[in-house]
Amino acid sequence: MSATVHIVKTPDVLHGKPRLEGTRIGVYELGGYVTENDVSIEQAADEFNLDDAQVRAAVKYYDDHPELMETIHAQKQATEAAIERRSHTG
């Protein structure tokens, strides 16, 4: 892929969290998957059906925006905790 890969945020997709343009693949999920699991760019591209440039763009954005990634992580944990609490009150 020779075209520029864009990271976009739109309110109606993934609740406005950054994602690869034209996909519903979030930067937090993909960047975290690669960095936290020591997965190669090529392996992630194959597993997510993306090209290497898309994975590199997501990982770069993930690395360049640590505060945003931490905020997304905290939101995800809060949501999971709320779901867990609701599942025990029924």
C-alpha cells in the first residue's frame, strides 16, 4: 500500500476513539496487541487482515499518545468493572 494511512476519530465509530481509517480497528487494541505481546508488524498485519503500513501507523500513534492510551485503558477497565458488578446483582 503506497497511500498514506490515516488515523481518524469519529463520534459514531468506536465511541470516537482513534482507529484506522476505513476500519473499525482501534489504535488502542492494535497498538496494545503489538507492543504488549511482542508481536511483529507482519504477524499483526496477517492476523488483522491489514497491511504493514496500517499496523505501523497504529503502533506509532499508540506510542506517540501515551496519555490518550492510558485514558482509553482506564475507561475500558471502568466499563468492565461496571459490567462485572451488574452481573452479580441480579
